[in-house]
Amino acid sequence: MNLYMILTLLFFILSTIGLWGIFEKAGEKGWKILIPFYNWYIWLKIVKKPLWWYIFLLVPFINVFVILLMIVEILKCFRKHGLLQQAAGVLFPFIYLPYLAYSPKESYTDPDKQPPVKKTALREWVDAIIFAVIAASIIRIFLIEAYTIPTSSMEKTLLVGDYLFVSKVSFGPKVPNTPIAFPFVHHTLPLTESTKSYLEWIKLPYYRFPGLSDIKNMDVVVFNYPDGDTLSSKLQSNVSYYQLVRQFGRDAVWNNKEYFGEIIARPVDKRENFIKRCIGIPGDTITIIDRTVLINGKPEQNPGKRQFKYVLKTDGSPINQKNFEKLDITEKITTDNNGIYELTLSDAAIEKLRQYSNVVSIQPVCMPKGSWTPDIFPFDSAYRWNVDNFGPLWIPKKGVTIPIDLVNINLYKRIIGVFEGNDLKIRDGKIFINGKESRNYTFKMNYYWMMGDNRHNSMDSRYWGFVPEDHIVGKAVFVWLSLDPDKSLLDGKIRWSKLLRIVK
């Protein structure tokens, strides 16, 4: 039994014991608290609230807010009207409710017999603001959260300037690792460069509530950046700390404060949020051959709109810039002014460009097989992979045991040593895990492989590897607003055709 199960049992047992006594003080039989659904009816009856509240008690996650309100109403029955008293009751019901139930000093008063409580205008505003913040925070943590697309890594599926909702319940909301934090702020306080928005006095281990579904191939997923555990305070997550170390050396990165700033660490839930498409799920084998992604030997069935780089040649005459805009070509266009262009194109744009009379050819940009890129995972010349030719690579699955050796350890050493918290060392040509020589390893978590739809302009799993299950935030489900960052409000800033669309 893990820590969360123990704490959850204690929470419910102590809260139930408290409500048993409170029911009896209110003139009801205490055992009624043990009958599911009926207990809510009795509770509403005790606090004299309308029965239509019961409807919201049946709605997952919404019922959390209603129960919090019902706890506050119980506190009022014991004349606990102070802001701190009510906050303590909401945050620590497993302590406060038993106290009210069994303390001889505390007596129940029927809500209809209580004298009216006068609140100042300031108190009314403070109560409303605090409740709004608590309610909105619970929605944001456990139900749904709004995000903005900052980069073009998912074009044309998602555009820079898209505002979307991400469902936390799709894959199950996870408990925050750092629950004490400034509301509505991710990792840095507003108006500061590096001041943490969270406190690490309390650090909770990973736990995820049951979700509506498991992550499937091709889902568009928001997750915490796996390389974001350590980073440069000046460059943040724009450049991976580990890439900087490989490029400049650890001493240079740690000692050059002027360029890199301080080297800081972040817990999982405060790492930068990334959004990509889940290409591989646990147990899959991923291979890329000449840009084509194979999942377990079969070509991916991508519902999005992928883009790649191409070299376009004309007969020497230029292509009008307005034509590029009509074709929705938004990535940087490179040209030598002799009719040769480097463009990032979708399949639809290619088909239209082939119809231009001055277009001679459109050739894909593709790195050949065996051409090694040192910045590509796993950063080892034994695996001569690049963005267009990669793998095969197996995606780790929880509970599966694999053999490990001095070659494949580079694929999984970050999982073993960082994500799963083992002491991994290699000495005298042998692998030691937690002090014991090891030839096999059993994975403790599931892992995923994420890639952007804009395949030649996406920093994704090809550059930093696997995404652990405890980094998964939620599923991108709906774009409610789309603004073009390069246009003014009067010049078509709102992309009307891109509003209110489901993410596929």
C-alpha cells in the first residue's frame, strides 16, 4: 500500500468519523453517513440547502467544489464564520470535523435559528475572491486548463497564437508535486526573472487519479519538459541544459554566469509545458526511414497536418510573396534569388505549388541514413541516427524487464538514473544499479515518444528522448481562439476560420 492510499484512507476515515458525530448532534442517525449517495441527501438536509445541489454532487470533479461548500455550511452551523476557521475546515476536514463532532464545547445550531451574520463590504469581497481562487485552482489542477501555443512545432495542426483547452481528466489529473504555490502561475512569479512561484517545503510523490482513457497513438498531449529538471536561468527551456553541457562542457556552463546565469532545478510539475503528438506508447517500437515514421513496422496514421522542409526550384522567375500567404506558408522562407527556395510545406501546399507554371521541381530535404547528428538522442555514435532516419527504438513499458549492456545503457540510463531514481554507475566495463552489478532492468513507469507535426522544426523526443508518465499533463482537446501574432486587429489578427475547432 503506497503513501497516497494510506493518506487517502486516513482522510476519509477521519472525515467520516467527524461527520458521524455531526449528524448525531444535528438530530440524525450517525450511521447514515455510511450510506453512499443517501448521506449527501442527509447532509444537504442538515445544512438546509436546496436539493438541486444534489445534481452537482453527481458530476465528477464539480462535486469537489460542492462538498467544499457543504463543509463551510457545516462550519456555519457551529458558528464558525471566521475566514481562517472556514479555511482550516476546508483544508483540514479530517481534523476539524471530528473536533466539532466530539468536543463538548461545540454545539450544533439549526441554520434557521442562527442570528444573521453581518459582514463588511470588504469581508464580502475577500470571501468571494478567496472562493473564486480556490475554485479556479481546483478546476485548473484537476479538470481543465487553458494554454497558448508559443511555437510552430505543431503547425499546421496547431498554430502560433492558438488558445486551447487541455483536459486533465482525459488521462487522469495528477497530484501536484509542489502544492504550495502562487495561484495561476506556473514556475516564476510575475514581474521577476527567476523568483520561484512555489515553495518546496512540502513535496508530494507522483500520483495520478484514474482518467477517462489511456494515452493512444496520435493523441495531442501536453507534458512537462523532460529535460527541464535542470536549466540555465537565462536561456530557460529554450535550450536544453544537457545540450549546453554537451556543447560547451559542464564547467563552462556552470561558471559563465554572464551568458548562462544560474543553473537551477525544478520539480516535475513546474517544468515547462510542451505540446506534441504522441507517436509511440509503452511497448511500441519506433523507426523513422527517410522521414516516414513506422510504429511497430507500420506507417503512422497521423490525423494532423504534417510539414517538412523542401527545396523548390523555379525556372528562374520569383514567386510572389502573396502566393505564399495564400498557401498558408508561415515558416521562414530562404531563397538565393535565383529561383531556388527552401520552404516548409504541407502536402496540400505542395499539390498547389506543383500547378504553378514556373515551378520546375520540389524536392524533400532528407538527411541520409547513417549520417549521425550528435544532438540526436541518445547522443552516441554507436547509434548513427538523425531526424529523418532514426531507430528502431523500443519504448519502455512498466513492469517489463530488458537486458542491459554497455551499448544499450545509453538509451535508458536517464530513465534508470534520473526518472526512476536509481544510483547508476558504470565501472570497469560493468553496470551497477544501487550498488549491485546488473545485467537486467525492470521499468517502474510507462514512457512515451512525442514528436511535433512540423517535423523539421520541432524539438521533440528525437532530441531529448522519452517522456515519463509522471510528466504527462493532459490532452489538447479544443481551440477556442486563434490570433495571428504578426497581424494587427484591423488587419485580420483573428483567424476566424480557425476558431472553435477540435484538436485532431
